[in-house]
Amino acid sequence: MSQYNEYAGVYSLLLTPFNWDKTIDYKAYEEYVAWQAAYKPQHLFAVCGSSEMMELTPEERVKCAGLAVKNSNGVPVYATGNIAVDYNDQVEEMKKLEQQGVSGLVFVTKGMCDKPNELFDYLMSLADKTELPVILYEFPGLRPHLMDSVTYGKLAATGKIKGIKDTTSKMPEIEAKIAVQGDSNVLQANIPFLYDAYVKGARGVVATPTSCGNGLFVKMWDEFVKGDLEAAKRTHQDIISLDNCIDSGFCASAKYLVGLQGINMKPFTRGTHNLSPSRIRSIEVWYDWAKANGVLVNP
């Protein structure tokens, strides 16, 4: 293959905006999806950890995926299809997501990474039930979640699996997957090692700060692919700063930052993350700096 294929690049995560009563603010969601898509990432990831997918009902997950497709302006939308507990319910949800027009499905490792042979069979059985491309996700909400490189290599060799969101956050493990990725794509979740992983052969990014600073990741990817490594390093420095800004209290922190950028999103979550007055002020000060210095710009 050429160095990068259609499954490489930036997968921008989509937050789920809630009203004060924890119902989904679908109007704000549509506005937010369109805003994210306007930065022209290679993909949008609609039903993910940053979407609080474990706190959404199956109906909400499917509806959010469909609205993401509707408002994506042609940017391919991926969504997690195997959150349900029951296997048959997973297959049914996959079908419903396909009917919504998603471009690909994401499968979490389902807490099965201590049983690699069983995990391989399980993931391939799901993959055989769809014609859509599949990306794997080492989702930390279901542990053990980190897949060994041998198992990933076997899955990638089938041609059905187009990539993996690696969440190991350790360069030796990242490099081990890169060594066996073949035509698939190791996609990085770790921010400190993002540039290093690109240099070693990672082919994209799926990381929490894409939910509120999408443009920086598109910029860094474009710079790296064009070979302007010094520019990519400088943009990575800005991404590190963004990551530090939102790390505490995520995903409420990311939602608050999105709101500061003009999108009607409130920092409500269905989890326990609440922003203290000092955290709110910290995000505001960082945003003022980022805006004044051209770090965050609207599309």
C-alpha cells in the first residue's frame, strides 16, 4: 500500500451534550458535529468513550450516530457497535448503525485481552457480520483492555480489521503493534508520545483532545504527512498544552472549552465530573491565551 490509506489520519471524537436534567441536547449535538466536521478531519468518531457511550441507551447511541452522519458534511463517521452485553444485541445494534449510514464500525476489546484466542474468535465473528470496515478500540472502561501485538497482528492480517486505537501509552507496546500493522493503521490515543509514534510509523490519532481542539490535530497531521517535521513538533507542543488544560475533569472540561469557542454546549455529564470554580477559571485563562496566540482558531 501507499504509506497512508483511507483509514489513516485524524479521528475526531464527538462529545455528547446534555441538558441540566441529563437528557441529550440533540440540537447542540448537531451544531457541534457540523463544527467538528468543518475542520476537515479524515474521520469522526460518534459513539466512543468521550461520548460517554456506556451511559447512553442503545437508542441514544444509534440516534447520535445517525445525526453525526447527517451533519458530517461528508466526513466519514465511525461508531462503536459492540457495547451491549448480549452478543445478539451487539449484532442488532451493528445493523442499526449501518442503517444510519455510518462509514465504519468500532469494536471495543470487551475486557477479554487476557484471553487472546477467545478475543480473536469473538472479534472476527463480529467482523464477519458486516461489510463495513472495522477499527478496534482498547477501551479502558472494560478491562483488561490492552491487546498484545501478536493478537493484533493476526487480526490485521485478515484484512477485515483496518486499524486499532492503541491506549497502552507506552512506546515499546506502541512500536510492537506498529511492527505488525501491515496494511492496517495503528492510531494513537497518547498525547505525549504522539509525535514519536508518528515517526515510528503510527498512521493516525484518536485522542480525547480532538473533541475540543480538532483543528490542532488536523494541522499536525497535515504537517507531518507533508514532511514538515519542525512544524509538526511545534503544533505537538500546542497539543500538549491543550491536553494539560482539559485533563482534569474530562469530559466536562472539554465541553466547557467547546462552549467557549462558540458552540452551545454546557459542561453537564452523566458521570461524576464537575468543574470547580478554579477549574473553570483555569480553562478560561488557557482559552484566552490560545485565542490570542492563534493556537485555537475556528474553521
